Amino acid sequence: METTISRRAIAMLRAVAAGRGEIGYGAEPDLFVDGLPCCDQYAAHALAHGGFVRSERPGRPGLRMPAVLTAAGLALVAS
């Protein structure tokens, strides 16, 4: 199965790689960049569920934790 990743999603991954991202815990994993919610939370959810980005450490609902790239996320940013 082939997955298409948008340029916006790649930009979101690059922001996480630069240390500017946070994962917000809730019903869905929300992505924040520079303290602001991403404009495309659908893409943020897809990146988290697709295994491209995760939180640096476990958290609980209502908290934000630093976001990091997984090996798959690093590979996308490098390509």
C-alpha cells in the first residue's frame, strides 16, 4: 500500500525535526509547532497514526510533550 505525504505534512515533520513540535494528548494526538496548533490537524493525526511522529515520552490527557520523529519520519524528511 502506497501512502502519499503532502508537502504540508513534510513541513510539519521538518518542524518536529528542528525541535519545534509538541504532541498534545487528547482524543487524538494533536501537533503544535512553536506553541501554536497546526493548521492541518487531519495531517497531524495521520502522521502520528502512521508512525512518523510520536511524543518524546508518555503523557496524560491535557498535557503537551515534545514531539520527535520516528525512523520512518526521519526517512521521509531525508528523502
